[in-house]
Amino acid sequence: MEQFQKLVDFVKSLEPDFHKFYEKGQAAAGTRVRKGLSDLRRLAQEIRNDVQALKQKRKEEKKKD
């Protein structure tokens, strides 16, 4: 669940820049949003890899029993 909270916190950290870009029209905020979304993609991929590794580990442990 730590991974999930990290993901939620990261998305929440992007909120001010989304607001500045869409509501106030600040171009620099759009650049920060794009960078943040790129970082979000990397974080999501890390979580996906962790989930897959944990699933595989559990499957192997089950075979041993």
C-alpha cells in the first residue's frame, strides 16, 4: 500500500500546476504538468514491475508447498 500512497501523493502534487495551466493559462505550468506526467508514467511502470515480481514470487512459493 506504500506504493499506492506514493502514487496518490504524486498525483496530488501536480494539482496546482494543472490549475495554473488550465485556469490561469500559464504556459510554464503546462511544461511542469508534462514533466510530471512523464514522471508519473515512470512511477507507474515501477509499480507494475513490483506487482509482477511479487505475483511471480507468490506463484513460486505456492509451487514449493
